[in-house]
Amino acid sequence: QVEGQPSQWLASCCPAATRRTMRALAAAAACALAEEMSPTEKVIQLLTNMATKGKQEMQDEEISFAKFEQFCKDESAARTKSISRADEQIEDLETDIAEREADIDTLSKDVEKLNEKISKWDLEKTEAMTERKTEYTEFQATQKDYAESLSALDRVLGVMKGSVDSRSAKEALVQVQQSSEVPDTVRTAFASLLAAGGEDEMALVDQATAVGTAGEDKSSIINLVEGLKDKFQEEKGKLEKEEMDAAFQHKLLVQDLDQQMHNAQKQVDAKSKASQKTSSKKAAMEGELNDVSSGRKDDQEYLNDLTAECKMKKDDFASRQELRQGEIEAIEKAIDILGSKDVLGNEKKHRSFIQQAYSFLQLRAEAKRPINRKVAEFLDKQASALKSTAISELVTKISADPFSKVKQMIQEMLGRLMQEANEEEEHHGWCVKELATNAQIRDFKSDDKESLSADIDELESNIASRNNEIGDLAADVSDIDSAVSKAIEDRENEKENNEETLSDAKAAVKAVQAALAVLKDFYKKAAQATALVQAPVEGQPETFDKPMQGQQDAAGGVMGLLDVILSDFSKLVTTTKNSEDSAQRDHDQYLVDAKRDKAVKNKSISHKEQEVKELESDLLNKKSEYKHTKEELESAETYFAKLKPSCQTKTSTYEERVAQREKELEALKEALAMLSNGA
């Protein structure tokens, strides 16, 4: 039937909440029979308002979702960009860390090799010092032996020179050779000399005796002993010179080893310090890598959650829009049905009959005044008990209007309360969802704002730190340049002094060698001089009784000193040359080290300047993100301020209002039951 068709269509096409609302509106519209507008026209008007409201809400929802969708795109792009930057930073940091690890490994190997060299040189020094100590001990023993031998020869010469004739000298020589107080060296030398003159020592004695018989005296034997003494003195001087040379060479060797160990230790200290500094930088990079990786993980988790949330909202929006469109279409179809000839046309056609029915109802209402009064009293008590403004207003209307409209008023009130309940339920659901979404957005944006602020502070701190490091490195490069210039100047001065010293020492060596040659040539010839010795004439003055050979003893001492002086100048030549070579090697190595250190620092400066550019770019992006996030947070807070008046009331909670309305509905239903029972 026609009257049943809208109801059946409505039940199949519209949601339950919408059906409840429309039934309430239909109930309210049924009360409009006494007004100029027919009930059907009233319902059509209400449905038209509902359609208009639904379209507006649909449009508002589209605008709201467009903003949310833009938020999703912006946030997704920002997080994706942040993740991409983090990936680049992670790759750069991992590369830098690997380079630092390689540098540390190289430095450790260099230090290990240098320590091995130091240990080797230290062992060589210890062995050299032990060998030198042994050589010096042997030298002291040999020198003592020579000293004792020379002392013994002096005693022998004294005895022989005091003897009367050659036989006495011979006896003294034999006696000395057989004496236990004479060193083994002297006895061995005497035995060698005696063996050189014949098969045994007696041949030498016989020769000496024969010579004496031929007219010569004991001087031949004395000359033989003195020749032995000269030989010992020469060997002793040679031994002492060799000892001085050996001591000098040992000193040079020890100095060279000490210098090499000192230079190596300096390199060990420098490389160890560089390794520690590199390790500190590596640790800082690893900490930064952990922070970047953690931030990237947070960004990825946020992006995943955001993507899921945006997809869910998008699907929900499509479903809501579809439902809203269905609701509008259902309302418009209902309007078409109600406005058709079957409904609105028939209502107008039979309007007089409907008005007569309404008049009949009024007459029946007149008969019901006592029951209406009871209902009014009941409702007044309920209004006082429930403190209900709506029921109080109804009681006031009942008192003012004819009692024939009591039931209609109660039904209208019931319809209005049910409509308010439905609207508030929908509004409450909307408020809960909007407030939750807004709170989530504000929390996210607040966290993002704080995080971005912290990132900005950290980036500014890092930029300042990098700039300070660049300044320190630039100062180090300047110090290196100054130190290199100073080192070159000092090296040139030192080289000039060494060349002057070397030239002077060589000239001195040449001069001392010339002086020694003159003296040695003279005293060698003088040692071969002889003198004619005659028997002394009685009364003649004392002249000389032995050949003039010059001051052989004093000359020996002088030439010994000249040998020492020559050795000193020769050592000065060697020392200066070695010192110059060592200083030049150290200088060359210093220049190489300074050049490498400068190159490393310049490379570090370039790397840090690039880091500063990247950090400044990141800072600019972070500030832009911060500004955007701040604006979004302010927008969310503004929207929250608009939500609060309609969604957060101070007088009562939603649950309290629902409970109050339920009681009011129960009271109105009970009043209707009273009216029905009274009829």
C-alpha cells in the first residue's frame, strides 16, 4: 500500500539512527494537524532541512578530510626526506668510521714497528756498552802492564848505567831478566832480543863481552835496553791512541743509537697521540651514528604508523561519504514519495475529514480535563524531582493551553527529547572522535616541535663545534708553516756553523799533522847522532861523554800531546760531519712529517667545512619543518579551542545528561500512559 511504502523503503535504505530520527520527526509532524501547514508538508519541510544539513556536513567533511589528506602528504614527504638524509648520513658516518679504523690500524702497526726498532737499537746499545766495558778493562790491564814494564826498564837502565864495565852491565841484564819482580812482558822481550842475537841469551852476552874487548863499552847493551824501552813507549802510545779512537767511536755509536731511539720514540708518541685522537673521533662518530640510526628508526616507525592511519582514514572517509550520499538520496526519495499525489494529494483531498477528526479529538479532550489535571500535577512533581527545565516548560504550556492538547504536547516533548538524544548521541560521538584526533595531532605536533627544537639546538651546537675545530686546525696549519720556516732558518744557520767548524777542524788537522811530521823527522835523525868519546885528560874541563840526540824524552811527550790534539781535531771533524748528517736527516724527516701533517689537517678542514655546509642545510630544513609544524600545532590548538565550547561542558557530563534525559522520557511516557488509561 502507498502509506506503507515509505516506511518499508526507509527501513531498508537508512541507518538505524537515521530511522529513529525520522520517526521522531514524523511523530512531531503528526501533531501539526491543527496548524495551517499540513502534517505531510511539515514532514517534507523537516526532511528538506535534513537533506540540506546532510549535504553541508558532507561538504564540511570533504574539506576536513582534504586538510587531513594534505597533512598526510606533507608529513609523509617530510619523514621520507628525513629518512633519506639519515641514510646518507649513516653511509657517510660508516665510511668515516671505516677510514678511522684503517688509520688506527696503520698507526698501531707503525708504533709496533718503531717499538721493535727501539728494542733492537737498545739491545745494540747494551751490547756495545758491554763490549766497550770489556775492551776498556783489557786496555787498562795492558796499559798497566806497559807502565810496569817501562818502570822496570827504567830501573834496569839505572842499574846498568851505574855499572863499571860491560861485564857488570851484562850481569845486570841477566840478573834483571831472571828477576821475579820484572813483568813477564819485559822478560819475554829480553828473551826475544837475546834470541835475535844468537841461539840463546848467552850468545848476546858473549857478543857484548866481545864488543867490550874490541874497545867498546857497556853502551851497546844500554842502547839495546833503551831501544826496547822506546818500543814499549811507542806501543803504549799506540795502545792509548787506539783506546781513545775506540772510546770516541763507541761514544758516536751510542749517541747515534740514542738519537735514533729518541727520534723513534718521538714518532711513537706522536703516532700514539694521533691514534688516541683518531679513536676519540671514531667514538664520537659511532655515537653520532647511533643517534642518527635511532632517529631514522623513529622516523620509519612514525611513517609506517602515519601511512596506516592515513589509509584507514581514507577508507573510512570513502565509506562515510558513501553512507552520507545514501542518506541524502534516501531523504530526497522520501520527499518525492511524500510529495506525490498518493500522499500529499490525498491528504489535501481529505483535509476536511482530517480536521473533523481533530475537532472530535478536541471534544474528547474536554471530557478528559480531570485526568489532564492529574497528568499536569504528576509532571510538575517529576519536574521538581528531576530538576528538569524541559518538563517544567511543558507543565507551563499545559497550564496555559487548552487541556485538549496535553497529549499532543507530551508527544511533541517526547519527540523533541528523542531527537535531542539522537542529535546529542551523534554529536557526542563526533566530539569524542574529533577531540581524540585533535589530541593525537597536538601530541604528535608537540613532540615533533620539541624534537625539531632539540635537533635545531644540536645542529647549531654541532656547527659551532665544527667551526671551532676548523679554527683550531687552521691555527695548527699556521703554526706548522711558522715552525717550518723557523726550522729552515735554524737548519741553514746550523749548517753554516757546522761547515765553518768542519773547515776549521780540517785545517787544524792538516796543521797538526805538519807539525808532527817536522818533529818526528828531526828527532828520528837526532836519535842516530853519535859522538867520539876519548879518554879524559887530566885537568880538562867537563864536556860531554855521549852523543847529542836532542830532547828525546820531552819531544816524546810533546808529540804524544800533538797526537791527542790531532785525535781531538779528527774526532771534531767526524763528530761535526755526523752531527751535520744527522741534523740534515732529522730536518728532512721533519719537513716530510710537517708536510704530511699539514696535508692531513687541510684535508680535515675541507671535510669539516663540507660537514658545516651539510649541517647548515639540515638546519635550514629543520627550521622550515619547525615553522611548518608550529603552524600546524597552532592550527590544531585553534581547532581545539573551537571544539571545547560545544564538546566540553562544565555543568554536566554526557553520561549525566543521558541519564537525565532517560528519566525525563520515562516521566513523559508515564504521563502518556496516565492519559491513555484515563481515556
